[in-house]
Amino acid sequence: MVNHALIVGATGIVGSATSELLVENGWGVSALARRPRDMAGIRTIEADLLDAASLGEALQDMAPTHVFVSSWLRQATEAENIRVNRAMVRNLLDALRPAGSVQHVALVTGLKHYLGPFEAYGKGVLPQTPFREDQGRLDVENFYYAQEDEVFAAADRDGFSWSIHRPHTIIGKAVGNAMNMGTTLAVYATICKALGRPFYFPGAMMQWNGLTDMTSASQLARHLLWAATTPGAANEDFNVVNGDVFRWKWMWGRIADWFDIEPAAFDGTVRPLEMQMAGDAVVWHEIAEKQGLAVSDIDQLVSPWHTDADLGRPIEVVTDMSKSRRMGFLDYQPTDDAFFELFEALRKGNLIP
């Protein structure tokens, strides 16, 4: 029997990488998104996870064996994040229930499981790093927990297995993504080079000097495939990062070198990208028009608020992957290579000059 995957959030960083990997491995793949795009070898489904009735119609002839969920909608408050994102997962699994085909559901969340939601991000009493899966949940409301609970409830009711995947700041290619540090930094570096502006590190001294890690979309896709096809990984939660650690005072220079610019000296002053790039929509439009780039709307490429949140954290963030390693997932990718591969892909896709 050929495995058939339903990728939810297929146009995002995670969904795109996972779709490509599964097709390469001979899976049947269907991709669900609000605004799907054509992808080679993939059936596309246009649907709104918040519209239960139309979602049921869109999925009525679907019988996926595996479901990969990497979709969420940002709301103004955590209460709204919980209400909306819980409903999206519930509606999806309810719509798939009649077919009775689902064997495994993989949910992608992230390190806000340990760090707290946006309203309380990196504040208060936090678990000791490196973060480990057995540290459990914080005593705060968090839409990641609500999404997990919907998966757990449906699994108990419908008899499928599940896996939870917690990456840290995903590096990958996608247009219109709400959390996209790699492309944000690429656009920022391009603007700095074009205008001769200083390439300032926008974050805090702790992030500049402290250890951290990240997750490439390709590494996460391999982890999703591994968990979905490894019996011992069923019904487990996993951290997933590239496997290396670095300090931003080293990585910032690596990124600057790739774009052939000089990194500005860091004096400890926090210079958020939301402030630095506040007036850059017109600048980017001019660069895109001059260079013939594919996307001239800067808001389709950058998410300064999210990059600022990650680079402004007052704590060192390192993620433990011993659980996955002990169970046999040994893949590794240096994070600077992940950035460089993304930048090459953005250039090849005519998204940066």
C-alpha cells in the first residue's frame, strides 16, 4: 500500500519542504492551503480550516494515511490564538473522520512550548536549558497546547497514532510566511547593501554572546518522515534542531560575508528590525523593480516582529535532541549551511538579487 500524505499548510516553509521530501520518497501527496499553488506531482486542495462545512466538502473524497499539520493563524491575543488555532485542528480531524483512513497525525509546533506564547515570550520562570521534552508544559495558556489537545483527543477517539515536533526558528523558503527569519535577514542584508546602510545585529547582548540553535526546513521534513514511519516514535513529542550550536556574533559575520557586506560592530544596543525596516516597503519595491525580482511587496517576504522576538530574548536557548537520537534519528545539518542554501534558493527563485 502506498502511503498518502495530506500536508496542511502546504505553501509554508514546513509544508513545502515536507511535500517535496515525501514525493521524492514515492508517497502520494495532497496539499491543503487557503491559497494553494501548483506543485509537481502533488494534488492541491483549496480549503479554509475555519469553515467546517466547506472543509468537509473539500476533503470528502480524501483518504490519507498520514496527516502533517504545520498551519496556524496569528491573532491579536493568546485567547484568540487558542480559539482559532484549536478550531482549525478540530475541524480538520473531524472532516477526515468519516473516511477512517488516517493512521498517523504529525503536528508541528515549536519552542514556545517551553518559552511561552507571544504575550509572555521568554518571560517569567522558564525551564532550564537545554530544553528537554520531559520538562512538560508551562503554567500559562498557550495555543500550542490547545492544538496538541485536539490531536490527542481525536487520536483517542479514532485510533490513529501521533507525533509532536518542536523546531526552533525554521530556516526555509516560502512567500507570505508569518515566521521567516531567513528570508527576513536576506531582504534586510540586500537593502543594507543597496543603500550602504550598516548591517546591524538587531537583537540583545544575550543572543549575541549566548549559545543557540535553529532548525532547517529540510531537517524538520526528514524528522517528520522518520517519526511517521518509525513504530517506536508513535505517540511521542520531539524537539528537532539541526544538531549544531552557535553564537550570533559568529553567525552574523557568516551571513554578512555571503552578501559581501561588512557587519556593523555590535555595542549592545538593541536595534529592532521592526524599527530599522519600518520605511523599507518603498525601498524594496524600487530594488525589486530595478532588479526584476519576482516579489516587490516586502510584506510577502519579511516578518521583522518574529525575528525581533527571537533575537531579543533575554535567555540562552539550546535544545536537546537526545530523545530522537536514542530512537535512531541521526540526521544533522550545520546551520550556516542551512542559511546559505536558503539564500541560494531565494536567488534562484528570483526573490533576492
